Amino acid sequence: MNGLRRHGTRIAITLLPVLLALLHAAGVWRLPLLVRLDQFIYDARLRATMPGTLDPRIVIVDIDEPSLQQLGQWPWSRDKEISVGIGLNTGLMSVGDMGSAVRRSYIVVGDAVNLASRLEGLSSRYGVEIVASAATQGAAPGFAWQELDFVRVKGKARAVRIFTPVGHMGDAAEGSHEALVLWARTLDAYRAQDWHQALDLLAPLLAIDAKKVLYRLYAERLASLALQPKDSGWDGATRFDSK
């Protein structure tokens, strides 16, 4: 009986690390030691495989911690359907293997990165998956873009125009092109504080797609602004004080 008990204890001790590793991998119980070990292995693999020269195909993606907790650790399985917001900006930044001898990571830092992070947070407000700055929009002339707004994000004094891609330039249907032209006229009237003209231009767009978050957002804005006097100091920017 004692031999059987000792044998069972050995089996339990042997299986315990396996069970802990499985719970960690499944995201049920995240162990700090395994998290650090996983980071060290990832960093070592990245340093061993990353290109030694610049590659224009490289795109840096930062996935926020709440999304990782909800979806699980990357890579995700092909059958997992996800919906995430993406912020795009083009500019100078520092990219590379940074840190100390104890802990190093391949990261990206800079003012351009911070703006992209702020734009990512605006995606749900405008009902789109991708929010891009004017710098990115100008660097991708092969795409058709819909302007979303002129925004001043948290931590930035200068406002920027933001866009979302709607497809390749040559693939856009005639109706889509007409809608984009009408939307541009709506924004012009909005920024001129001609609220009633903007509402009139927005009406046919709402008739085409009444569920579009962007159109509904501006309809609510315009209805509220139409009740207020014009502001001579307004530059047309929407201010966001949170990330």
C-alpha cells in the first residue's frame, strides 16, 4: 500500500508541471514565471530570425492587453473570428532590439507610434476597423479613402485629419464614388458651420445606409450643433481627452 501511495505521489508531482503549463497556455491561470520565460524565448527567437536590413513589407502591429486576454495568445487559430481596431500612421520612429542585458525586446517607439495608438482607440467611435492619419492616406494613393474627421487626440496640440480605406482605387463601384463625393461635401458644410446644409447633404447618405455608425454620429452632432450659435474660434476639430 505504501509503495502504491509513493508511486501515486510521483505521478502527481510529475504531472503537476504539465498541468500548470496547460492552464497557462489556455489562459486560465497566467503564471508570472512562465510569462517571463515565454518573453525571453520569444525575444531570442525574434533576434535570431529578424531581417538585418530594412524591409518595406514589415508592418508593426501592437495588440492591446484586453484583446489578448479575450482572444488568447497569438498566433490565433484560423477558425477564430476576430474584430479589432487598427490605427495607422506614417512617420519617423525608433525600431529595434532595446532594453538591458537582463531584459530586451524588439519594440517601436516615437511620436508617430503614439499617434497611431491614439487613432486605434478611435476606431469603435467611428464604426470602422481602420483609422489612418493623413500621412498614411497620402502615402497610399492606390486606395480609395473616406475621411472620418479632423481630430485633436489626447496629448497632441496639433489636430490631424483621419481616414478609413474603402478599397482599391480601381475597384470602387460608381455608387461608392458618388457617396464619397457627397460625404466630402457634407464635411465641407460641417466645417463651415453650415449645419442645415450639412444635414441636407447627409440625408441621402443615411437613406442609403441608416445603420452606418459614421453617418449616425454626424447626424447626432449636427442636430445638437444646429441649436447652438456659431463659434468664430472653432477650427473644425473634434477633441478627445481620453485614449
